[in-house]
Amino acid sequence: MVQKLERIERVLERKGAIVNTYTDHIRMPDGKIAKWDYIEHVKGAAAVVAVLPNGKLVMVRQYRNALDRVTLEIPAGARDSVGEDTAICAKRELEEETGYSCGKIEKLLSLKSTVAFCNELIDVYLATDLMPGEQKLDEEEYIEIVECELADLCEKIYAGEIQDAKTVAGILAYANKYNVS
Amino acid sequence: MVQKLERIERVLERKGAIVNTYTDHIRMPDGKIAKWDYIEHVKGAAAVVAVLPNGKLVMVRQYRNALDRVTLEIPAGARDSVGEDTAICAKRELEEETGYSCGKIEKLLSLKSTVAFCNELIDVYLATDLMPGEQKLDEEEYIEIVECELADLCEKIYAGEIQDAKTVAGILAYANKYNVS
């Protein structure tokens, strides 16, 4: 049996805009105390693989400061509050970022983005029966919409051109679970 | 064309054991200055989908403090240094965590675990021609080895029982790219 480690203390080091930074004091099985980083993503997030009637996926291009480059991703965003149903969040983010509303939405995956030091949750949904509308971007969002063939996206994933973990996991889950290519 | 945002300043708030926390000052296209969180994962990491001659995958169970629970993951770990080849890192982590050395290793995916606020890179490899040996765990590692059928792992992914993003992406990439199930 794998042992649960005892956390003696969790010390808040900094409250951020979307994440808080802590030092955790952990008692190891040999009795020693280790200091580990813990990054708390406060709200959690949702993302959405949005499939058009022609089979193409609705993707977004945006500048990502943390990577210092433009990425191609599935639509996604943080919950309005910790208690928000991630399906509601996924529908809202799809609509805000791409203008598309969806008639049908179902859970594909629940992801923890990086388990070694962070609790961030990203629920990934599959949205179909899409109806076009107007983008409603947040003040800090500058996003371009791109419609892509699934086969092209899989190629980009294997070529290392798409690296965003939620996007890679979401697209491969859709391809694999529904046996589409 | 999506606009690159101008970062005016990056202020170090805390140096951690594996991640550093910064406040980035970003000039938005409308001229306003926004303060964004940036978490720097210093070393980057590698992970490995390790497939036995019988088709089973070598997985690890360990307690994850950030989630406060035991997870089932593909073997993985941070690079020894920023310049380390992730293939070397993947081989070493496989051997340290599971005892298995591999005759063949090839790149499956390059992941960025959570692009909204962090630069962490995780390269995911496929390892085959496995030869058993002894675990060589780091002082702070307590890990149990489990051999799993691919179909069972995919089921656990779709049931939300496996959520670790690198594990989900790696396993689905292996299933999808090599058309195995």
C-alpha cells in the first residue's frame, strides 16, 4: 500500500490573481521534514472540444504570456466560482470565446493539469449541435477562431506543434472514444 | 492576426523548491496594465508510456500532496538540469521508479501542462523492449509499481478515475497513434 504523507503545515506565501503559492511542510516516512511547493488554482476550469456538423473542430488562437507565444487550443476558461458546474462553465466559455452555442454537451475527461505541485482541475466536454453567434470576449482576451480538421490537429499534436495538455488530451479523447479520425 | 502582448516587467515573488512565482505586468492592446501570475517550472520534466512484451503498461501509484490522494500515473520526473535531453530523463525516471530499463525509446508528445499561468514542459516518450531490474527511488519517493491493460486504463480515464493530464494524454496518444486498444 502506498503511504499517505502527513502534511504538518501549509504556509501561504503569496495570494495571486488566479493562483496562490504555498510552502507545505511534509513529514516523510523516515521522519524527516521536507518543504514542498504547492500552487493552488482557486477556481478550477473547463474546456470544450466543439465539433461542427461538418466534423471540423472549433479552435482558438491566442497569445500565452507563460509560454511567450501564440497557441492553438480548444476553448477554455476558469469557473466564475468554485461551486459552478463545469458544464455551465464550458458552455459559457465556448460562447464567449467563439460565439457558438451548443445544443448538446457531455463530459469527456476530468483532468488535473500538473499533479506534482498544483491542484488545478480542468473538466473537458464534448459540445455538438453548434449554433453560430457573436464572440463576447473578456476585457483581457484577444482570441482568433479557427476551424480545423481532426486529422490535421492529430498531426500537429504528434509533430509537437500543439502542446497544450488539455487540448492534446481533449482531442485525443474525442478521436479515441468516438473512433473518429 | 493574434497580437503578442507586451510584458513590461516580471517580478520574482518567491523562489521555491521546484517552481518560482512571479507577477507579470502586461500592457493590454487597449493600453491598460494587467497583473498576471506566472509560475516558472525551472527544470521541465519527462514521462514515459512503458509497454511490456505482453502489451501491459507499467504504471506507478504514489501519494500526491497537491491533490491529497493516491494517483495512478505513467512514470515521470523532473530533469536533472535544464539542458538535459528529455529522452535521457525519461529513461532514468523509468528505471528509478520501476526498475525497468528499455531497449527502445521514442518521442510521443511534447506537453505544456497548464498554459494559462505556467511554462512547465513535459515530454512524453514511448518505451519498449523493457528489461526488469531494481527500483532506485529518490529519498522523497514512495512508489508502487502496477502493470495494467491498456483497455482498463482507457476505461479509468473515461470514468474520471485517472485524471493526471500527462498520463491521460500519453496513454490516449499511444492508443491512438499505434491504433491499439
